[in-house]
Amino acid sequence: MSTDDDRPLAILGRVLIDRTVIDDGVVILLGDKILEVGRRGHVDIPVNPRRLDVPDRIISPGFIDVHIHGSGGCHAEDDPVGIARHVVSGGCTYFLPTLMTNELSGMVDSLVGIREVSGPINNGATIGGAHLEGPFLNPLYGAQRGEFVLEGRPDVVEMLIEAAGPALAMVTIAPERSRAIDAIKRFVAAGAVVSLGHSNATPADYSAARSAGATHITHLFNAMAPSRLPETSDYDGVRQVGLEELALIDEDVTADIVCDSASAHVNETLVKLALRCKGGAKLALITDSMFATGLKPGRHRMSDGQDLVTRTGEDVARLTCGSLCGSVMSMANAVQNLATVASLPIEVALVMATEAPARVLGIFSRKGSLARGKDADIAILDPEGNVEHTLVRGQLAYSTEYGAFR
């Protein structure tokens, strides 16, 4: 697509409008914004526009990933720009580079790096700011190294806030940890979305965290206390309530979820349960992808020094001990998996990859759906759900056929 052509661009095909795929839709872009969208007969197409007719393709808002550690051989810690330029091939137009729990000095340096490059990336997705997945987690749950996990000390919290500045978008915390509630309050005051995860929170912990301002749940059903009967003679038969149940019935809390092709992260029944309780607009799809996404299967070294293993035919990553450690999916893969695993109409899966994460981040006024005046972030999918074109703020960032736009 020519960057010096200021004519409107009309894309005609199957358009996701108001959570429904309209077969005879049209989206008109002008510069970096959506000029108009609707059914073809109800929209005036400008004279002599650039035009793309794709009657059997789905025109979706660009995907938003709030939890991604890496992609294409690039780590969030040291190459978020590289991630930005790789994820557009999977339809992602906006994402949060997600830092795993690591040495504190390294996390601080990485936050400074993300702060410096946050915003639109030439030929890539927009970097929406940093997601801190730690270091305030419960070391019993998840793949992080326990020696790097910290209590929510005020000096550590302030150090991280100062390093990230306005680029601090999300923080995942285990609310049962020492000083976690005060840390939640401070991160909320700094403008971050606080998410609960890697946790065995009790109802009291959950209530305190919610009162402090936490509004989201990180990878629902993963890195949370397992539902097992206690091995004691005084068990009274009462099932204990955990973070999952508390979040599912809380109408004011959003959540995100991982859906790999084999349901290794979340059983398909639990995916359906989460959708029944939350609905697609409050349940965001994430990749939780690692830097090995797009690389050949094998053994790879993570930024925290641990090795992960990927295998042919799998879209998950594992530690060498076999424990799950994120995925090697693109957002397009995640959408395809969700539609298949949960037997969902494609529009529900698309809403979970677009509108839901935009609402989580508080950016739905400008991203996450195709509507007049919103950013021209678009993914065009073939009938199998593969990405053919990705536009970020009206500019072509990825295409399998660059000559298609004229």
C-alpha cells in the first residue's frame, strides 16, 4: 500500500460489526481512522477510492494481546520492537510486552526500554505499554523462578512505577502475598490495570484486592490452586472456594484465558464455563506466547535463564520438567483454537480477541471494534481464519499479497 496515497480505502467483504459478521459489509478508511462502516447499501463509498474486494474474507478489528512474553525469537525484556514487527503476521495490532518475574534490576531496565518505544511502531503493531507479570506472585504457582519473587515492598513498587512511567499498563499480583494490598492501591493510583494471578487467594484476600482496585484476572484457571481433597482425616466434605469461582461470579471483574489447540492450558469444559459466566466481552483471549513462537521446535533459553521446550505438533511451551510455560501461538491461532475447542461462532472468538481486551485496558473508545472515528486497526482473515492482511492505523503492516490494494 502506498503511504503517499491520501485517497480513502474501501474494504468490502464480511465485516464484524457490533459483534456480528455482516456478509455484505464495507469499511472505509481515511488516514489512520475509520471513516465509515456498515452494510454496503447503507454506506456511501467515496469517488475513486483505493479498493479491496474480498467477499469471502472476514474483516475484523485488529487483535489486541494483553499478555505476550515474546514472538519471532524476540523477548519482551530486550526487543519489544521485534515482537511488534512479528505479531502483525498473526493479526495483532496492539499488545503489551509482558515481563516475567526476573532479577529486579533487569525488570527495571526492561521497563525503561519499553517506556522508550511505546506507541506506534513502523511496520509493526502498536506497543501499548508494559505488563508486569510479577515479581509479586505466589512462588507455588506458575513457571517463574521462586528466588526472584518479592513481597510488595513500597520501595520496590516505587522503583518499578518510576521506571515504567506512563507506559505501565498492567500488573499481575497474588493478593495473598505480604504487602500486596498496599501495592495494588499504589499501582492503581499510578494508572495500571491490576490483575490477580499466580495465586491461591482466599475469599478474604480476593475481597481486599477488589476493594484496593484490582479489576482483572490473569490466565483464568492457570497458575491457581488446584481443586483437590485435603489429605486429612477431619475433612468435612465442603469444597473450598478459590480465585476462579470468586472471579466467575463477580460481574465487575474481567478475565483473560489461554486456548491452545489441545486444551492443555484450560479444559474445553472450563472454557465454556468461563464464557457462560463472563460472556465474550468480559473474557479476553491471550496468547501468553514466548519468544519461541515462530521458531523451529526444540530447546530454547528464556530471559530468566530457564530452558523451555517446544515440540512438533504442539502450540504450547513447557519447562524441561514438563510443566506448561506459555504458548507458541499467534493471536490468529488462538482465535482458531477457541472457535474449534469451544464450538463457537467465529464472531464470538473475534470479540474476545478485540473488544474484550480493549475494554480491559480502557481503550475501547478508540480500538477493539470497527466504528466511525476509531483507529484503523484491521485484520483480514481467509475462510480458515489465517491472516492475509494486517493494517495498523491505516498502514499495511503485513500482507500475503501486497498488490491486492490498489
